[in-house]
Amino acid sequence: MTISEMLQQSAVLTFFGMTVVFIFLWFMIVCVNWVGKLVHKMGWDKDIQETENKFSVRQSGSVSPQVTAAISAAVSEYQQKEEIDHV
């Protein structure tokens, strides 16, 4: 078997291997999407929807003063720590 024949065989095997992987991944994506639609249609995701609604961000975009104070304190502490580390 010559080098050119081995290169040709390896190219064919590579092509078929990559094609099999591509088809398998495509099939998995289709199946996952189908199962997701089935779960949503059957209503089996109600507990997830309720949890998302409970912890969703307010539509107005306002942040409570306690959260603002906690973030400000954390940033201030981080900046002070960075100043000490660089000295």
C-alpha cells in the first residue's frame, strides 16, 4: 500500500467518521427539542414555571435599597483590599 493510498483511505475514514458524528449530534438536538416541546405541551414543567415567576426580576428594573447597600459595601471592601495588596 503506497502513501497516497493510505492518505486517501484516511481521508475517507475521516469524512465518514465526521459525518456519523454530525448526524448523531443533529439527531440528539432534534430529540431534545421534541422532548422539550412535549414536556411543555403536557404541562410537566409547571413547577419550573412557578419557580421562575417567583424569583424573576421585577419588570420595572428597580432594585431594593438593601441590595444596593450590600453591593456598595462589597465593592468598597474589594477596593480597599486591592489597595492593601498593591502597597
